[in-house]
Amino acid sequence: MERKRFSGAIRIFRRERATSFFGSPWFSSIEELVANDLSISDFAPLDPLVDLLHLIKNQELVTADLKELIGTISLQKKG
């Protein structure tokens, strides 16, 4: 069984003798989100996870572009 991480808060209602969890699952990539049959639209509009996943994806794309450029420049220097 795969463990899931959650982000949120636990609220204790003493008078009602109840406890509730308010939160959402925590993912570190959009691919992980999709692998769990979820999409960005499944989260609240103000959930910071949505912004974080966009930033991570953007950084992954920029890193891939930089690696490609470095490879191209290295080939040009050799040639």
C-alpha cells in the first residue's frame, strides 16, 4: 500500500466531542497528481499546491531546455 501525504489542519470541536480534518492530498509533481486520477480542477482555487505544482513543472521545463542548450553549445565548440 502506497502512503499518501496530506496538508491541512485538524480542528477539535470540544462541545460536540468531534474532530475534523480540513485539507487536501499533497503531491510533488503534476505526474503524481495524474497518477492518482486527479487534476488541478479537483483542488480549491486558492490551494497553494496548485501554484507550487505549476512552478515545479515550469522549472522542470526550463531545466530541460538549458540541458539541451548546453549540449548544443558543447557540440558547437567541438565542431
